[in-house]
Amino acid sequence: MSEYIFMFIDITPLKVSRDYRLLFFGQMISFFGTMMSFVAIQWQIFDLTKSSAMVGYVALAEVVPMIFLGFVGGAIADSFDKRKILRFTEIGQTIVTAIALANCFLPQPKIWIIFLVAALHSGFAALQRPAFESFIQKIIPNDLMPSVMALNSMRWSLSAIISPLIAGIIATSLGVAIAYAIDLISFIASLIAVYMISKVASPINAAKPSVRNVIDAWKYAFSRQDLLGTYLIDIAAMFFAFPQALYPALAVIYGKEYLGLFLGSIAIGALLASVTSGWTKNVHRHGLAVILAAIGWGIAITFFGLSNNLWLALFFLSLAGFSDMLSGIFRGAIWNQTIPNFLRGRLASIEMMSYLIGPYLGSAKMGIVAEATSVKFAIVTGGILCVIAVGIMAIFLPKFLKYDGREGIKQKMYEEKLRESGFTN
């Protein structure tokens, strides 16, 4: 039956790995709750301050700990038991959600606590993501990495469609406390998963956390144009054209009941890209695919901003989500197929910073520009600048444009053999 349900998506990773199944379904349930809090935080800030710029500043509060802990998170993931890291960060995020819930019951909820909650969630994510990525690489074969990225994307999309729709109604009608409570309960699933997964062996000759090892990872990343392209293209696309900070303002324009539709529409497009992604495993020019997808994102956001009809706007937002998910699938394939495992945690930190810095800074930029001009102007100019920036980067990154995934796998195997032989640090 499952073969017919997922006829367009390769579910082999779920079949071959018990640990991946545990993390997949545990994270799916937990992320459903996380999206509840995500919508609740944005609405709570906008409701208290009536400012799109303040919604954008929440993203700035998130980006600071993410950058700082992102540097050390990868080094820790490459050296320590990844299960313990996953358990610690899940417990931390559970406690932070409880703080957000408690703040709702104060006579006057404190804005600084909301900012603190956002920052702490981001910090724990910065520690968790490298461990998660390097753990997955150890339990899934290289040739299945595009399928893993598609499945992870589908998991994200399903939660990001349903949860914001419900959260938008709950937050604006019943109160944000209920949304935070649902998130708190959902952590039960992810906690069970991280306590049931198996231990995986650390990389051979694993490096101990140090400033030098972090610097070595950054030097490695910037020495390879195929990796550099995945970072810079996504940062440019998200910085110029990420409209998330404007969703509460758009909900006021179109109707508060539609708050969750904006985030949900992006997720619908992303889900469609995921469940029809079976063809991606036959594409080897991953760099070109990322560039085209990023340009598609910018074009879709431009038309989203130009639309005066709610449903037409949501259509273009879905198209943007479709393009962004394709970019994510191919970027993930490049990272997992070509980066040697002894560097995977540290490089995962760089990846995380690359795909979060753009949205965080982009949200702040959108909020500030919209408050100085208008919501429409901020979105349309952002989409146009995205297309221009990605086009320029494609010209100056010829190796990324020509990158072939088959050669990336060969390079990874070669570097890991050198490591095992003691020829690399």
C-alpha cells in the first residue's frame, strides 16, 4: 500500500533504517508542535506591538545564538556521542517552550521573554542540527541521500501545512497559550525517538573540539566552490526575498483568520515538490538545479507581491515553496554525498548557518523596509533583487554551475580513505 501512496517519492531510507524511522516520525510530530509556537510567537509580538519591524527583530534575536553556537555545534557533533547531543537539545527545547507558555499567564506578557524564548530555541537548534545531520549520514547509504532529503522535506511540509493553519486560528481566536501547550505536548514524540535510537561509531581519528578544527572546517568549505555555491545562493535568495515577517501584517489586510495560510501555502508547494521528487535522483547537475530553483523562488515571490487577490497571492507563494524545496533537496544531496564523515558535523554547522542566516536577516530586512515604505514594495523589490543576485553569483561560481554529483561521491570516498590511512588531519 505504501508504494502506491508514495509512488512519486523514494521511501527506501524508511525501509532500511530503524533509527531513521524513529527520528523521521518523532521529528514529524514534534515539528508539528514547533510550527504552532512559530506562528504564535510572530502573532504575539505583532499583537503586542503592532509592528512588522518588531516581528523582524525576533529573527535577529534568533540569528545571534545560532551563529555563535553554530561554530561549536559542528565540532561537538564530530567528537561526542550524537545521541546525547540530540537528547540534551530536545530536553532544552521542551523547557524553553514551557517558559513561553508560562509567560502567557502573566498579567502582561513580557516581550523580552518572547525574544529570549526565540533566542534559546535557535541556540538549541544550532547545537542539534549538526548532530542530526552527521547521525543520518552514518545510518543511510550515500546513494540514498537525495531520497533522505526528499523525505525530510516532506516531513517538514506536512507539518508546516497543517500546523500553521490550525495555529493561525488558535492564536488569533483562542490565544497563543493553547498553541504553546500543543507544542509542549508534541515534544513527547521526539524525546521518545532520541532515547530509542542506536549508538553509532564516531568517525575514525575523530578530532577533538578546538578553535583550530573549526577553522579547518571553514577553510575546507571555502576551498570548494561546489560547497560555497550552496551557501551563497541560498543566503542571497532568502535575504532578498523572504517575506515571513510580513505575514501578520498581510493577515490584518486580508483577514486574521488567514494568518496560517501564508506559511501553509509555502509548505504546500514544498510538499508537492517533495512527493514528486522521485526524478531528482536521476539529476546529477545539482549546482545548476540549485541556481534555477533559486531564480524560480525570486520570480514567484515577485508575483506574490504584485498580486492583489488573496488566492492568487497564495498560489505564487506555493510556487515559491515548490522552488525552495527543490533547492533544498539538491543542496542537501551535495552536502551529504560529497562531504567526508569526519567533517560532517562541522560542515553541517556551516550549512545550518547558511540556510538560517538568510531567512533571519531577510525577515528583519523585510519588516524594516515594509515599515519604511509598504508591504507590497518590500516584497516585490525583494523578489527582483533575489533574481539579480542569484544570476550574478552563478556567473562567478562556474565550478558550482558545473558540479556533478557522481564526481562528488568519488571525492568523498577518496577523502575518507585518506583519513583512514592517516594521511589527513
